[in-house]
Amino acid sequence: EPVVITEGIEDALSSVAGAPELRTWAVGSLSGLAALPWPDVASELIIWADNDWDKPQALKAFEAAADRLAQSGPVRIVRSPVGKDANDLLRA
């Protein structure tokens, strides 16, 4: 089944509020995402990306982590159309 991955706990809770049928994991930070092994239960990863447009190092770290995970299976990146993250989308 698909597994939703978020950086923060608040974003994971927001994602669950919007799609309670999806298994959702919070990794805590970009370094947590970078260290995440491919979950055995996952057919696909849906990764919530923060809109860190003004933080080039964060964007680069996110892309590297997502690219590494994509070597193990399908990865879909989603972003909030408003605000910074899933939590901002839920509150909008």
C-alpha cells in the first residue's frame, strides 16, 4: 500500500486528517528522510515536501533523499498549493 511520509509530526497529523485511509509516517526532519529505509509495507511513497523555496540547502537535501528512495521504488512528491506544508494546507 502507499505510505505517506512527512517531515514533521504536525504535517503527519494534517495528512491523516485529510486522508485517514493512508498509512502515514513522520520522519522528524530532512536528516530523518535521508536515513529512511524503504518501508517493507510500501508499494509507493508519497512524500510531502515543504515549500522551502528560500532555503537552497534544504531543497538540495530533500531532492537527494527523494532520489535515493526512488531507487528502491515509486516515489511521488506532493506540495501544498498554499503556505509551507501539509499543516498550512489543512488550516487554509
